[in-house]
Amino acid sequence: MLTKKYLLALDQGTTSSRCIIFGRGGNILSVAQREFTQFYPQTGWVEHDALEIFDTQLAVAHEAIEKLGALPDEIAAIGITNQRETTVVWDKTTGKPICPAIVWQCRRTADYCDSLKAQGLTDMIRKKTGLIIDAYFSATKLRWVLENVPGARTRAESGELLFGTVDCYLIWRLTEGRVHATDVSNAARTMLFNINTLEWDKDLLDLFGIPESMMPAVVPSSGVIGYTKMLGGNIPIAGDAGDQQAALFGQCCFEAGGVKNTYGTGGFMLLNTGDRPVFSENGLLTTVAWKLGNGKVCYALEGSTFVCGAAVQWLRDGLGIIKKASESETVAMKVPDNGGVYIVPAFVGLGAPWWDAYARGAIFGITRGTTKEHIVRATLESMAYQTYDLLYTMEKDAGTTINALKVDGGASSNNLLLSFQADICSLPIIRPSCVETTALGAARLAGLGTGFYSDTDEIASFRGEETRFDPSMDEKKRNELLSMWHKAAKSVLGWTKE
Ligand code: ADP
């Protein structure tokens, strides 16, 4: 018997499929990545080819294994994490999707969602699923497939078709059709799953006209789901979680009050609320974070900023005042403060706590002394202010006090941003040395699911080096800045409304 020493994470993202192999301590040993095709057949529509997703995912897994020279028997388990909500429908016999996968970003069912809201279903759906009615979630996408792909409804009703999110399709393919399952965190993003009972909701399946025979079994996020022979040997698939929930686990936010923020193109904050779902008063989503093999369920509150690192891309590509994203830090450091400049990057409206689709971006406080350095600094600060607003909203909704914020994502490498974040939130900000927290979370769920780790305490003992940013701003200054930011944010509300 060879020693099991590796955990293999399949990180199936919106633009690329990646595989990362981790050692026991969470150290990265091998990485492979491939992009796949994005299809935009009409304005507002986004599609993927699920076969291409599977092929690229399998190819990167082989590549990462070969790079490391790992033997299949040395791999303790596979963990899967994925773009959430994206909807795949396939033929149970051939495994072929019957139409392109409808991606979470696709807005084709937005009008139908408006009609659901007009019927007064918002409250019922929120209480059952924790979600606000939106085209993001899988339910209306799956209904669209059944209504619009010729023969789909009849075939679904006769039990020939299966539905799944991307994790589910990967598991089905990796187990060569033996296992049709998804985990609670992915199920919670479909708008068909009752997060209180942790079962598919019959009323919602009826409402959307979805035959229950299409639906996967819902399993814990950690624990053996099936075995694959496709990478050599017979390797257990023992972890499965949506990308944001996996990142929360990868950041070791195992207990209620643990919170992480991902500074990517957009920003995603998740707060672990423990074993009870907290229903937001302020438009945040309630979701299942994970269920472990010991039956322990954790829920989370989730909020997002539509434009986070994307504001830095705008400085680079739109304004051309920096050449690369990392330059935003050195340029902003050339001025001691924002010089009274505030930027509200409401390029596509504002999310929580404002929820205004009509808001648009603006720059406030420009004087003759304003320089490009101030603009860059104000842009970085806007990322921190928006993160503060989310954090504050979560604290209020959950009735808890947050003690520290863990961070990851591309822009979390910016030290100036994180120091300012610490000042504005008046909290320590903690950045792990491994910012690949999504893949790490999937690997850790898988390791826990096979007994490679004995419990979450053991995982936490491998947290490794962290960089900590402590607050140092005085209260008066902080309040002044926040009040100016809120004045700016309020000024852009309703901008494009007739
Ligand atoms: P995603 O997974 O959403 O594609 P990433 O986590 O890879 O995003 O982060 C990329 C984003 O982070 C980009 O929007 C980029 O502008 C921003 N970014 C990357 N490095 C920095 C930096 N040093 N300072 C500020 N923003 C950065």
C-alpha cells in the first residue's frame, strides 16, 4: 500500500477549469489550468458546453498528476468546487447534454422572474430557499430548457433526462453514470431546495414544472460520494461545494461568526451563521455553507459587490492611468490620502445594502489639486467601503459581532487596500499565505470526508502563515470618511431612472 499523501481539487470556474494538488498541510504541489469557450448567442445570454467543461477538467487533472509524478494510489481523495447555479440537462443513457449549459450570468429568464415577483411569490421563495427571485439561480433556467428544447419535457417526464449543476455533471461523468448527486451547498443555489428541511421542495418543483426524477440525490459536502477510475486507480470523490462556500471552508471559518471576503472581479462575502439559517432584512442571501459527514450543517449569509477588482481594471483599461492592476498600490501610495476624492463604482448599479439597479458610477470631490494618484487611491478605497457596508449589514442581520475578516482573491495582494480595510472596519484583516482558498476548501472537505484529516481542528492546525493588518485609524477620522462615502453612495441612487 502506498501512503496517501495528496488531495486533488477540481476547481471548475466560469472561465477556466483548474486542478490543484495539495499536500497534507495545504501546500500547493501541482497546478494545471485550461480556459474553455464562452458562448454569447444573444444579448444577455451566456452558455457553456458541458462536454468541453468535462474534457478540460479531466485534461487538467491528468496534467497536474503527471507534472507531480503522483501515483493514483497516493491520492487520498478528490474534492470538487465549481461555478454555481449553471444548469446542465443531459441524456441518462448517452451522457450527452441535450442543449448548452445555461450559465449563472445568463439573463434569459429575467422576465419570467419578474412575473413570479408580480405574483407575490417573493416571500414564500425566500423562506424556503433563502434566495431572492432572480434569473441567476437554476430553477428558471431548468424550466426554460423543459419549455424550449424540443422534446425535453416529454423525455424528462418519461425519466430519460437528468439535471445537475456543474459539480453534479462532473461527478456523474467521473463515476461513469453510477452516481447522480450534488451537495447541499450547490443544491441551495438552485431555488428548488428547501434549506430548512434540506430536501428538494415539492411545491417549488411543481411551481416550475420539474419532474422529481430529474433531480440528483443531495449529499453532504464531505464524505465519499463515489469513486472514479478515470485518473487511474480507484479514487474516492469525497468533497463537493460551490465556489464561495468552499472558500469559506478553505479559510477555516468553521464556526459561527467566521467571515471571509473575496476580492475578485466582483466581491463575495460569506458569514458563517452556525447551525441556523439567518434570513436577512437587507437583501442578503441565505445559503447552506456545508454539511459534514458527522451531520453538522452550517449556514451562511452571503452578499456581493458587483464591481470590486473590476474597478481597478477600469483604471487600467478604461482610463489608462495604470499599466497593470498591481501598480494601483504604488501609484496610490504617492499621496497621503484621498485628497477629498470619493469614487462610487456603481457601473452596473449597487447591491446590498442599497439595492439600486438605476445607480451609476461617479467621482466626487474633485478640486484643482486632484491628481490621477487621488483617483487611483479613491478607487481602492471604494472597494474597502463597499466591503465595510456588506460586513456591517451582515453583523446587523445576524446579530453577531465580527472579530476579524479573512480575505482572498486577486486584489487581496494589495497591502494598501487591506490596511485601509482594517482601518475602515476597525477590525484585523487576515490574509492566508495560500490565497487559493476555493480549491483548498474542496480539498479539505475531501480530506475530511475520507478520514485523511480527523476533524476540523486538525485542518485548522495547518492554517500556516498569515499576514495580519491591524487597524490604526482614530475613530473620528474613520467616521468622517465613512460619512462622506455614504453621502457619495446616496448621491448616485436612481441616477438612470426616468
Ligand atoms: P476572478 O476570480 O473574479 O477572475 P481574481 O481573484 O483572479 O478574479 O482577481 C482579479 C481581480 O483583482 C481583477 O479585477 C484585478 O483588477 C484585481 N487585482 C489583481 N491584482 C490587484 C492588485 N494588486 N491590486 C488591486 N487589484 C488587483
